[in-house]
Amino acid sequence: PDGAAFSEKIHQTPNTAARPTTTRIAYVLFTDIVGFSKRSTEEQTDWIETFQEIVSSTHEFRQAQAKKHLISRSTGDGMALVFFDNHESPVQCAVEISRALKAYPEIGVRMGVFSGPVVLRKDITKQKDVTGDGINMAQRVMDFGDGGHILLSKHVADYLMPSAHWA
């Protein structure tokens, strides 16, 4: 092939209109195990397995998963749970996780909840995935916390305040 024609193809901007994406508002719970990287490989493996079992056994997780209203993403030493059903789901899930973690005081987890836009897409293995500000901001909310904290963005807190259960 002609070198100039080949160079033009490399520098062309991809046609973004050809890529189907869907932007939706989601309710994101972002989690992180505190002090994870300071642990031995064996402890890290045990902690992640225990944490994943705790999360996947919560009522909110199972209910949203059964309804296909949940996308979960591993983040190494934590996870992002992206709920699409209602604003209470990630908060209730965080409370359930926190209660279950009381049996494992050595595992400190911080959690952040944010509601915002996410882009539905496929990952490299063609599985459902999400990206966008909803994920990024949930991580930033979580970053302000320490082990045992569940932090909510003001937006999420405003959603919950009218409810007697959460007020």
C-alpha cells in the first residue's frame, strides 16, 4: 500500500456515530478495602473473597441482579456497583455490607455513593460495562472516607431526606 494512504488511515478520527452508546442516570456504590496493598498476597486473596461473598449475599445486590438492574465492576481491592432501579439501592446495600463486615473487624472498607450519568457499553470481553462521571464521582466521594465509613454525595442525601426511614 501507498505510505501516504496508510498514514492517512492512522490519523483519521474514528466515527463515533457508528458506536452505539446509551447514557443513563445510575446510582453508584464505590468501595475500597483500606490497607489492602500492605497485606500479604494470601491475606489479600482471603479479604477479596470474603468481601465479594459479603457483597453478593446482600439482599439489595441479589434483588437488583435478579432484575438485571445492576452492573458490577471489580476495581482490584474493591468494586463499583452500579444500580439502575432506585436511589435507595446503593445506600441500603452499603448498610447491609457494613453490618456483615462487623464479623470481620480486620477488613476495613470505605464506601461512597453518588448518582449521576453513566455510559452503558461493552468491555473488552463484550460483557456489559459502564463508564462516566457517575463512576468517577462515586470514587471521589469514597476517597474522603476511612474504613467503616459510608459517605453520600449531597445529591444522594437530598434524595433520601424526605424519607422517614433515612432522615
